[in-house]
Amino acid sequence: MNIVKITGYPLSADLGAVYGGGNFAFSTARLILVKVETDEGITGLATLHGHAMKEVCAMLPQLLPLIAGTDALAHEAVWQKLFDVSLDSPSSTHFEPRRTVFTNDRFPLLMRCLAGIDIALWDIKGKALGLPVWRLLGGSRNRVPAYVTGGYYRSDQDCMQFHGELASYVDEGFSTVKIKIGALPVNEDLRRVAAARKEIGDDCKLILDVNNAYSWQQAADALARFEAYDIHWVEEAVHWYDSVQGLGKLSALTRIPLSSGESEFHAWACRDLIDHAGIRIMQYDATRGAGVTDWLRVAAYAGLNGVTMSTHHQPHIQCHLSAAVQNGGIAETFSRAARDPFWEELYTHRAQLVDGEIVLGDEPGFGFDVDWKVVEKYRI
């Protein structure tokens, strides 16, 4: 069963408001759908984080000549062949023009393409063998605990209050809630954290997501103040350029567990976070980094170092992975169509979000399919 075609579909949906985090703002939900076809009619699907989706979808067909005719079940060989596009090893005794297709400014795009192809190949593998991916990987559970992300800075409401939003998540069965911080001075965000804790009560866990908005010194000051509110973890606490050493210094100063990894796009960067940043929760994203194959390497290394894997976005895919590893943790979800319209509209079937858990099915592969009319509705 050989690979014959790769297609990317960039999807965008207007959210009707500006949502903000510590270091970003957006008004659309974005998603990349990747389809890999084989000569035996089995098709694999992947959904990816939507950053740079036009560029990713343009690059995907350029990679097909490298793997066309390759065994679709040979995920390691395909992964390495695509990854090697980023390398240029000496091959003769005289200079030859660089053989690689892509230069280093395009490596993040390459890795996202690799993620889409790799995830789709695991979907194909599960369909070919008649097994869901969580069973294919040796998992024994089909339920993964979930938290909900809300509490954004919003253009259409007062940022100092949550207007019952967080309490409604508790009513839906969530035992863990995440809010955004970092876009306002610490004194102001402290009011938001206090309001969040009051709204969800003492029994619900509270996660704070900084989205790289602080220097490590600012983060040290902020976390010292946040400790009083029993914080479950603080996510991506320092600026992108100091995400290893800065986090390492911060982890030595705070009792609050630190998490990171969602912005990394290969296992080597995740290794450095585990070895030097003192994180206790790894959030490497298979749909934003380098796929299932690389995620499993990170999970194995994290497990050896006592670090939990907590998934970021796309729970219908990534919960298959966390369900299959001993150090699999809680999964990020969005329970409102206003924040993630694709979860409600795009899929004809998928994993279910029930009472604060993701429930995986027994359908082969990742167990989801899409409504192609909805794909055309949101395709740009």
C-alpha cells in the first residue's frame, strides 16, 4: 500500500470577536486538514494547528515526489525522508549545489507538513489493521480527563470579570479550568486570577496560561503573588527567547508546577525543556510539531524523567496518544462552538467530550471523518 497523493485544506471561521492571550490576539478559528491517499483506496486524515496554513498547504504537494510510491505503513522511513529535507550532508570530495529543497527559514513549515503527513499515515495504519490508534499503540483505556480553556481577554466584554463563563464549565463536569493571563500588569491580572478562583470554587483546579508574555523576572514576581490561589500549573511563563534557561531559573523559585512545549516543533527542543527548564508538564503538540512519531519519542523521554504529557488542541487525535502512554495526562478542550466551531460542525464522527472527559471510540485509525461540504464552507 503506497502513498500516491497529499492534499492540504486551509480552513478559517470568523469568531465574531477578538480573543486575546498574554502575547497574541485572534478573531478567527484556523485549522489545516491534510489528506493522504494510497493506491489501495485507504485514505488518512489529519487536522493541524492553523498557523501559516496557506504556506503549509502550498508546501505539502512539493513534498509528494520525495515519498510517492513509499509504503504508507513505513512511518519511520517516511518521517526520516521528510526530515532529511532540512539537512545537507557532504556526499563527495568537491562542492555540489545544495540538495535540500527548503532553507532554514522554512523549517517550521516543513515540520508542520511532516506532522500532517505522519498523523495521516497513523490513521491509515489503524484503518489498514482495523484498530483505533489508541489500541494500536498499546493503550488500555479509552477515556482521557480533560480541562477547558476559557477566560480569554475579549474585545466584547469586561476583562476583569468572567460573567459566569468559568462557573458554567464546572457545571458541565470539568474539574480543571484554564484562563489566559499576561496581557495586563500583574496587579490587574491578580484581580482576574482571584475572580476566577472565586467563580470556580476551591475544588476545581485552576491553570494559568501566560503565552510567553513575561520575562523570567516578571514571571518570578507574578507567580509569587499567584501562589495564594492554589494554581495547578503555569504555562509558557517566559518570553520565547528565554524559554529554557529562564524557565529553569523560575522553576527553582516557585512551588507552582511549570508547563511548556506547545510552541516547539521537534523532540530535541523538548529534550532541552525537560533537562534544563525544570518543567513538570510537557505539552508538545503532535499537530503543531512533527507528528505522532516524534510525539512518542518525546513521551518516552518525558516518562524517563518523571514528566507528564498533557495535550494541546485537537483532542480527537492527541488523546489517542496520551491514552496509550503511562505518563499521559489531561487534555485541552474547548467546549463552546463560539471558540471552536470546527469541533461542532466539521466532523461527521469523532471522539466525544462527556462530563469533562474525552471518550475515544473503537473505529479504526483516529476514528474521525469530515463533512466535505463544511470543508468547502470554511476553505480559503
